[in-house]
Amino acid sequence: MADPSSLPDVLRFYRDLGFTEIRAPAAVSPSKARKGRSQPAAPEPKLTEPAERIPVWNYRPGTDLFGAGETARQDPAAMLGKIQEDMGECTRCALHEGRSKIVFGSGNAKAKLVFVGEGPGADEDAQGLPFVGRAGQLLTQMINNTAAGEGISIQREDVYICNVVKCRPPGNRAPEPEEMKTCGQFLDRQLDAIRPKAICVLGGTAAKYLLDTRQGITKIRGQWQDWRGIPVMPTYHPSFLLRAYNKEGKRQAWEDLKMVLHYVYD
């Protein structure tokens, strides 16, 4: 159930998506509730292979990169700590030259759902945390309000959020392919450490890296893809949704998020 104190925020969220009315679900009588009728399971996602592929760094999942064999793989938080330790004060590509802080990732190390963006912006660079600026605030609203509206008891802190590159590109430009290839090894290890039930990839740049595709986000959004056996839902980046004219994009992203939330948590 949504927190009543947050009802105005929820209503504003749906208004921004273009809805003019919201209907409450039909009431369930106590007698029917006692019968414990099970709800139908969410359908298994149909995975779509991208038509075109580009080569990426060949990290092998399951490799002992964490220093303690199989035991370490049972503790995602320890594994993430080891990856961050290995990264250190990274100088592997030119992006380090203009950064203030490395933005590694944040959230629940045992999350069933991981969100992946392309790279930090100015606010993220200053705080060392992903998605804390305007786009991050919208992502938080999308997660919290959509989950509440769908009767799913999760909030932002229950998922894990990270980016392909961990340093801010100059002028917030898109990361270059070589920068993503160099930094993406750490993303690969993060995802392998967490092994979520699904991944939601935000925007075309992150999708091109994670899904090895040249197809644009408008062509693949809303269609299940695959990353090493984990279902991936591509959708629009929140910064794209902040544009005032983009109501249709907001509706589409909302539908994509509903789909992935029901698959992961139903």
C-alpha cells in the first residue's frame, strides 16, 4: 500500500504521465480473501536477441575474481567490496582526469532488480552516488510510485543502481566506446556478483554496451533482451523523460517499468 502521506506525490506522478483519472481496484470481500485464491504468475519474458552486435571486452562470468573461491560468491556485498577495491583510484582511461569522485553504485547488494545507466552527471560526480540529480529524483519517483501503484512493496533502496562508466564524461557527453569497454569490466563484475532476477537498462548508450547492439532505444525498449542468462528490459533514460514534450515517452517507460516489476516481484 502507498503511504497516505505520499498520495499527492503519487497523483502528480500519474498526472505527469498524462492520466486524467485513476480508478481504484475492485474491492475483495473477506470471504474471497480467505479462500486464498492464487494470482496467475507473471509470464516468463520472451528474450529477443539484437539483430546486430558489436564486440565488447570478454569477461567470463564465474571466474574467481574475488580472492576467496566459491565462499566469497555467496556474499554479494563482499564481492562488490572486492570489485571496488580492485578499481581503486582508477586511472585506466582519460575520464579520471576530470572527475571529483568515482561513482561505483549503490543499493541492495542482494537486489533482485538492477538498474544500469550510462554514466554520472555533475551531481553524481560531486556526491559519489548514482542518480541523485534531477534524473535520479525522477527515477526514484518512478520506482517508488509505480511499485506502490501496482501493489508491490519495494522502494529505491531495495534495488541496486549503477552505470556503465564510473567517472563523469566531460560536459555530460556520452561515453566513448573505448571508455565503456575499459570501465565496463567493473559493471560486468557487479552484475555477476549480484546475479539479479532482471536488469533494467536505461537509455540507448547503456543498452548498446550491455546488449552489444547498434539498434536505437526506441526500437528495443519494452522488449525483453538477455545478458548472460539474465533477462534485460531496455527503457528510456530518465533524463530523456524530463523533457516537457515527452508525455508519450513517459507512458512507455511507465509500461516498461510495470512489466519488469511484475516479472521480478510477483
